[in-house]
Amino acid sequence: MSPVIEVSNLRKAYGETTAVADVSFTVDSEEIFGILGPNGAGKTTTVECVSGMRRRDGGAIRVLERDPDHDGAELRELVGVQLQESQLPEKIRVWEALELYSTFYAEPADWRELLDAMGLSAQRKAKFGTLSGGQKQRLSIALALVGEPRIAVLDELTTGLDPAARRDTWALIESVRNRGVTVVLVTHFMEEAERLCDRVAVIDAGRTVAVDTPAALIKRVQDEHGLDRATLEDAYLALTGARL
Ligand SMILES: Nc1ncnc2c1ncn2[C@@H]1O[C@H](COP(=O)(O)OP(=O)(O)OP(=O)(O)O)[C@@H](O)[C@H]1O
């Protein structure tokens, strides 16, 4: 089976700042794929180039056998994006937001069913501004799924959530994958990546430094540093040049 996303030697600069110098990875169908890296490593820029929100300066990207720089309109129907911060007006009601997003797609999902799946049925008529952090997050996942995408790109999904809400969100992500959607997850939380992701790419200073399963990255750091037990956080710190 060919990968659903292929990124080779991606390069992207903003003026003098090289945000992405050389990033390569592939994502297989129905994987939960994590993108990890320190602040400013180029993670968001990478997923923006993949989802067609930014044009790359160099390298190649194929998403579902299309090029985001040339086939953006087609890919908008196939890739659902959850942005870092929800950009909805405070006064919009939950159902209105879903109805509005449905109009962006030729064949939208039944948003009532999505609302139910995300555990938000009781908040149907609530204004966005009155939702809790966890509810806002679940709404933004629902909005990313309204177009029945084949791929969902979720950027810093659980940032700002309490531990219980984070765990609820993890269960939801697994249910999204079980619907047949490939999930690309940008995250700072190593525990999240270790629990959820089939494979991860670690990006540091605009370059991929590793692409593997969490278990393989952990084994590598154990072998290299003679540790009995290590976590993905240990592997991440070793890969991004921090001391153990
Ligand atoms: N629109 C922009 N204009 C100019 N520079 C930018 C822009 N967006 C990002 N950058 C710069 O590009 C680099 C990579 O940023 P990017 O947001 O892709 O990293 P990131 O890994 O997602 O970071 P974070 O974890 O902090 O969200 C940083 O140095 C950032 O300051």
C-alpha cells in the first residue's frame, strides 16, 4: 500500500528565517502519526505545507497522490485541518458553526451524528464563548471532520487541557482513526505521543532527526545510553540534543 502522505526534503523560509530546512517522512493509511519537536522547530509550517495552507520553497509533497501546491481545491475536500487556536466568534452557537462548516464541502458528514460522537449533543445550542476548554477542543475536532476527510491534521490538540480532558481527547482520536481517517498529530506531550501514535517524526531546527515507532526510539536510546528503562521523553531529549 502506498503512503497517503509523502514529504521529501521539504524546505520553507519566511524571509531570512528558515522554518523548515530539510524534512522528510511518510504517513501510511489509518496511522496516527505524530510530529514532535521543540518550539520553533518547524512543525506547524510542515503541516501547513502538507495541508496546502502554505506553498513550499523546495522539496516534494504528495498527499493522496496529489500535490498540495497544485491540487489545493481537491485536497480541501480530503484533508480536515484543526488549527492551533479555535478562531470562532464567541457568540456563534455550536450547531451554527457545524452548519456553517458543512456548507464548505460538497458532501459533508451529518453534523448531528458528529456532535453525538464528540459528546457535545447537550451543548448544541451553547455559544462558543461559554464552552469549556475541552468542549471547544472537541468542537474543533468535529469541525475538522465535517468534510468527511480521509486525513485529519490536528495541531496541538490537547494544549491547555486538564489531564482528564486530555485523556478523553485521546479516546476520541482513536475513534477518529477507527472511522478510517488517517491522523497527523502535532504535539508537545511525549506521553500523548507514546500512548497514541503508531509512528512519530522528531523535527529539530527544521530537520527530521528521526522517524520511527515510539518503541523503536525508546529502544534506541536505551541501547545507546545503557539505560534499563527509558520513555519517549528520554528518546526525544536525546534526539534533540538535550542532556539525559
Ligand atoms: N508567518 C511567519 N512569518 C515569519 N516567521 C514565521 C512564521 N511562522 C513561523 N515562523 C518562524 O518559523 C520557525 C518555525 O515555526 P513553526 O511555527 O513552524 O514551528 P513549530 O515547531 O510549530 O513551533 P511551536 O512548537 O512553537 O508551535 C520559527 O522560527 C517561527 O518563528
